[in-house]
Amino acid sequence: VEVTDTSSEDLAAAGVDHRGALLELNRLFMAWVETEYHRRTHSETEAPPLARWEDGWDRLGGLPALPTAADLTEAFLWSEFRTVTKTATVSLHANTYRVDPALAGRRVELVFSPFDLETIEVRYRDQSFGAAIAHTITRHAHPKARPETVDSGPAPAVTGIDYLALTAAAHHEQLRQDERIGYHALYGPRTDRTIDAVSDHAQIPGQLSITDLDPGNAAHEDGVSA
């Protein structure tokens, strides 16, 4: 698989915008995962990942308890402890916030996304006291929250074979012949063996849906943006 960095200029030259590029990337990735990765024998386990997954849950007598959107959001939040001042304020990395006056003098936990210091939840003794009110914001992201930079090394040699396009074509043919290939139907209809399965439409609050990126989406036509 040939992987290279793509800039906005590269996309413009190819006549593709960011939304279209992301939709295409997700389409090709899903085709590769379902057609190749899930079904190819793994070099370490000596079995296809999908087969091991199904065998494991067959032995346990049911499907996994899937995390909710709230569970996933909570798993990626950071937190720090601060003591509330007499004037019901707390400071976090040069920012100041107002909190419930009842917490004055208390040591509280501030829970937040490292990439958004404007939204802070205040907790005391594992109880939520709501969102802190931003008073003075000078830093919008945690100082340790830095985007990953990967040294891609020299560009791979061009082979002339569009592997992803071939994989996508094979995936499309499988979807045409067998409705159970898609993620939404890997295990067929839901049964009473399904344990605590959540809605297929569960989504992290505030997360941009892939359908929102579709240029034809009605929300975009109405001028609504994320």
C-alpha cells in the first residue's frame, strides 16, 4: 500500500475537497478492513481476526457489551485537581473559571478534553457540579496535547497498481453477493444473545458524523457548519 502525505494543494490539483477526500478515505479503508484484514490469516495468531473474534464470543455464549457514546467520551477525557478560591474560582493552565460557590475551599476535580480548555466539568467526591464558567481564557489546549508528527521517510516507489481501487472493487462485489459483509450485519440479525448492545446510531456528543461531510447533505445546503 502506498501512503504519502497529501496537502490542500494536492487535493485542489486533483479536483477533490477535504470532505470528498475524507469520504473516499473511509470508503477505501472499510473495503480493505472487511475484504482483506478481517479475513486474512494473521501472522502472529495464525487465524483470521474475524474468526478469532466470533469464536471467542461463541465460547462465552454472547456478543460483547458495547460501550456507549458517553463511555467513549469519558475514556478520553483528562482531569486535574484544583482548590476553589474563596471567590469561587479555579485556575487551570493560565485560564480562570467560575464554579459553584458551595465549592469554595474544596479540592475539586476538573475534567476536560485536552484540546478544548473552554469546556470544563467540575466534580467533587465523584459528583458532578456542572460546567465551569470560563472567566479568562488565554490557553485553548492543554500544553501536553500536541498533535502527532510522524516522519514518513522517503516516498515509496510508484508501482502503477491501484491496490485500494482493486480492494474496493472486490468489496463492492462481496456486498452485492452477500448482505452480511457490512459492519452493520457481520453477525446477522440481533438475538437475545446480544448483551447490552447499544444503538447503531450512538455517537459521541459533538462528534462530526461522516454523513455531515457529504457535500449533498441537507445541513450543508442550509449553510449549517460544524
